[in-house]
Amino acid sequence: MDESETRIDTGPTGVTAFAWGLPSGIPLPLEPAENPMSEAKFQLGRHLFYDRRLSGNGSQSCSSCHRQSLAFTDGRALPTGSTGQVLARNAQSLVNNAYNATLTWANPSLTQLEQQITIPLFSEDPVEHGITDANRDTIMQSLRDEPVYGSLFGEAFPEDRDPFTYTNVVRALASFVRGLNSFDSAFDRFQRGDSTAISDAARRGQQLFDGERLECFHCHAGYNFSDSTIDRTTFFIERPFHNTGLFNIGGTGAFPENNTGLFDITGIATDMGKFRAPTLRNIAVTAPYMHDGSMATLEEVIRFYAAGGRNITSGPHAGDGRLSPFKDSLTAGFTISDDEISDVRAFLESLTDSGFLTHPRFSNPWTPSP
Ligand code: HEC
Ligand code: HEC
């Protein structure tokens, strides 16, 4: 892990022109110098996020795969792009993404939302929004033709003579996603002193989660429940990835070919099956779980950790994940009773921020939807 530690310059700790609405105790996230936050960019990004005109065939918006009521996931194991191509990975929640040290399930080089967001817009394999050289001008023209965008683009980028550019589309979308902050779950209220905010079961579940038998807190660490977190108080940044023992195809440690995690990017043998530990905020509404959407319930996930991995006994992926040579030593397995499993589940459910899931500020601004 040492080699991935980088010294960063996080800039001034208190300078921001944006009303983040963070509770006390939560540090400000980073803002890139070339795209500082503004309310006008956030609002433009919100309109674009829910606009299907921003796709090759007019069928897809970001919200097709990222629905607010599901903490911006889509409720499916694997999503489908605008031309029908099924993606290899589960749609991630867009919750406190401003604090992620890396973006997507496993890519150490994607560290800024501005980089990441070009992927769904322009990627050719897999196709998501399907914007190409052949249709990009027509799509931009359809945005120009929308009267609402005249003022939104102008206000968001007042210094530009012609603000209708894809660079600005990406900057605005990044500003919207960066502003999707969720820190008001029942558990947060409990931590702020409301002793009745969560049930006794959830309190017991928290003890288990934070204990050395289950070990969850090492990887799902800190205020965002992920050890891959960055903010303006971060001095040394780590970008960890972990193999939790989901696969061990043929006993070689292999993962399915199209989905090998960090290994896809680095080609280093020991990076096989390593993924970023995702935030667990709003986890109760983001089923199915894991990078391939292969687990239906939180109980199934907890039992998987208790077993110390997943043993697949037949089919092309057969192999005992519990014995994977690349598995993280913190997922060795543990004994747990059924009551304790319910307690851990109750704790995970207390991380739901229902205000975030319904807040008008994050919702679809269009009626009817374009
Ligand atoms: C076809 C479904 C689909 C569409 C459309 C889509 N996404 Fe995603 N999104 C995904 C999937 C799948 C991932 C995980 C990708 C991976 O790990 O390779 C993801 C990941 C992300 C992430 C990274 C989250 C994290 O925790 O690191 C962000 C940010 C994001 N999407 C924003 C957007 C925005 C903005 C749009 C619209 C321009 C968009 N997405 C459109 C499916 C989609
Ligand atoms: C060694 C680090 C590590 C430990 C320990 C760990 N996790 Fe995870 N967790 C991860 C990673 C990495 C993923 C994503 C794995 C994947 O999809 O391949 C994950 C995924 C999850 C998910 C699904 C998230 C989603 O968005 O689909 C849940 C729920 C979860 N963990 C809960 C727990 C609980 C509860 C414990 C303790 C019993 C725990 N984790 C222990 C690293 C860890």
C-alpha cells in the first residue's frame, strides 16, 4: 500500500463559494482549481443529469442508471446502455462522491469527477450515452434550442462567449455530482447526541461492525464508511483496493475475464479481484450488491463475510473464493449468530438518509421530462 501513498496539496481549507450544507465535523471536500463549485453550475448540471437529449438516440440520461430514490443506483444487477449493451459492473451510488479518493469500482487513475464523467458520455465500449463524432453537434444544437438552457449555461459560465461546449457540460455535471452530499442518516443523528435516533439492535450492530471479530470498520472506515476517502484535511492520500474473496476460478485466484478489478488496469498478478471499498451510506436502498450485483440482500453480504469468501461449486466460475491466494487478510471469516446478523443489518439500515433520497434540490427539475 505504501507505493500508492502520495503527498497532496489540498489547498486552503476554508475557501469555497458554494453552500455545501455540511454538518459540523464533516470537512469540506476538494474542489478542482479549474472547476470551482458554484450554485449556477450545480443547477445546470442537475438539468443535464435528468436530460435524455444528452444521448445518441435520446433514450438515456444519467438518471436512467442513477435514480435518486435508490441513492442514485438503478436497482438492477447490471445496467444497460442506450444502445442495449449490458455493462459489466453494477451502477454505483452517487453519494458523497466528492470524497472518493478514486472513482468507479477499481481505477486508481480516475481521481476527478471531470475525468470520470466523460466515460458514460463518450465511451464506445461499452456504449452508455453514446455521444459520438457523428451526433455530437446535433445533440449540442438540441441543448441550444432549449430555452431553459440559454440562461442556465450563461449563468454557469458567464466568462465564456459561447458557453455551449462539452467541456462545460462535463464541468456542470461534475458540479452537480460533487454536491450530492448525504450526512443526515439516523446514525448521524445518533452520533450528534440524539440517543433515541437508532434502535438497540442498530447499536449492537455498530459495536459488531466496529469490532475486531468482524473487522468491517478497517475498510469501511471513517465518516464516509470507506478507507478510500479524501478531503481538505487529508495530508497523505491512500488509494487502497481489496480482494474480498468473491471468486477463485479453478483455484488460481482468477476473477471473470471481463471484470478483474484493479488487475484490469495494472496487469499486476496480485491486483486480481481488488476493488475499492464503497461507502455504506444509504446501503439499504442500493441492492443488489457488489461490483457485479451478485448479492441480493444485506444478509447475504454479511453471511459472505462470515464465511470468509464465496465458494462457487459449479459452472464456468467454479472455485472456492475462501481460499483465494489474493484475498485480503481482513476477510478471513468469523462466527456470528442469526441475532447478530440482524443487528449488523439494523446498523447498516440506520445509515439511510431519507432526506437525501427525496430532497427537491437533487430531484428531476423538468416537467415533463425531456
Ligand atoms: C448505462 C448506465 C449508466 C449511465 C447512463 C451512467 N452511469 Fe454512472 N455509473 C454506471 C456504472 C456501471 C458505474 C460503475 C463503473 C465502473 O466501475 O466501471 C458508474 C459509476 C459512476 C460514477 C463513479 C461513482 C463512484 O463511486 O466512484 C459517477 C460519478 C457516475 N457514474 C456519474 C454518472 C453521470 C454524471 C452520468 C451521466 C453523464 C452517468 N454516470 C451515466 C452506470 C451508468
Ligand atoms: C478488506 C476490506 C473489507 C472488509 C474487512 C469489509 N469490506 Fe465490505 N467491501 C469491501 C470491498 C472492496 C467491497 C466491494 C467488493 C466487490 O464488489 O468486489 C465491499 C462491499 C461491501 C458491501 C456492498 C457494497 C455495495 O455497494 O454493493 C457491503 C454491504 C459491505 N461491503 C459490508 C461489509 C461488512 C458488513 C463488513 C464486515 C463484516 C465488511 N464489509 C468488511 C471491503 C471490505
